[in-house]
Amino acid sequence: PGFPAPVFLQVTHLVIQRPKSFRFQPGDYVYLNIPAIAAYEWHPFSISSAPEQPETLWLHIRARGQWTTKLYEYFQRLESHGPEPNPPGKSQHWEKVG
């Protein structure tokens, strides 16, 4: 008798600087390309931040398939080695969730 073992989900929380002219509504999504994972692949993800959040876009991406697992592992490696100082074209903030 006890509690079930906790389940740890592999979720990448990307925080992306939001362009001033970018407008969205709840339920909208963005296409994401990370050349370090796959140079010519674009994947759609729901925006998890509120439209009223003016400076950033949040994406929460669960590792479920090959590309999203590689995404999770990529940011895990960056987190353990430290990010490059202001890498061009890359998110400047990420968090591990779960």
C-alpha cells in the first residue's frame, strides 16, 4: 500500500524573445526549426504563453518522438555545459520541466 512511483516527463520549456509585431491568440501555434537537430525540418508547437505576455513566447514541448527527444537532449547538453554567450538565432533561455 502506497503511492504510485512518480512519473518524470521529459519536457523542454523554450522561452523565445517575442518580436514586437508578432500577434497571436490562444490556440495558435508556431513552426520551430532547430538546425542543430535537423536543418530542414520544421515542427508545429502550440504557444503556451498568454497573448498578454509582451516580451516572450513560451513553448512546452514533450519528448515523444525522435525529433522532440533530440530537442530535449540538445538542451539538456547545453544546460550541463552552459550556453554559448548570445548565440545568434537561438533562444537565449530554456528550462527543464519535470
